[in-house]
Amino acid sequence: MTESLYSPRIKPEHLARKAIVYLRQSSEKQVRQNKESQRLQLDLAERMRALGWKEVEIIGSDLGSSAAIASARREGFERVLSSVALGTVGVVGSRELSRLSRTKGASTAAPGRTRIQSTTR
């Protein structure tokens, strides 16, 4: 029996879509020196599986990329937003909301898009 049976926020339509785990650390130095953070972020994939998701995609292409620089292009973050907008995602997992973005527009857009697309977060 999975935990999703006990969570009113997780619906069968969420579990029918994939889960995305978004990994990010802000600098190359953090990527090299803080392996524990990466491990904790990767543990989210197992959590998603324990909650009932069969397909879990890990997006780590933005490791070492700062969200504080407005001009920085983050391919992984764009993939997350595109997948949510297409309705192919049931849940987005990230260790902290700040891992998604520190810029005002992007950090407020992501939670709003998940609600619009019926994605649990």
C-alpha cells in the first residue's frame, strides 16, 4: 500500500503522469564540495516512487547554475515549466522552492502553473 492512499492532495490523475525531480546547486563549487545536498535532492526520486509514481524523471542539467542572475538560461528549469504546461507532470519535487528560482517572475510563475495544470507540489 502506498502513502498516496493517505494523502488527499495526490489524485489518480497525478499518478498517471510522470514525476519530475529538479536538482540544482547555485555554483560549481557547491556541486564539487556539497555532495550531501545532491544526495538529499536525489532522495526525492525515491520519495516520489514511495508515493506511487511509476515514472520519475530527474533533471539535473542546472547543477552549478545560479538563479539569481536574471540573464542566466537554465535549460532544466525551462524543461520543468514546459512539461508542466503540457500537462505531462503529476508532481514536481525540489528540495526547496528557492531551488526553482530566486527571480520574482519565475518563482511566482512555477507554483501558479502547477495549480493551473492540476499538478501537485
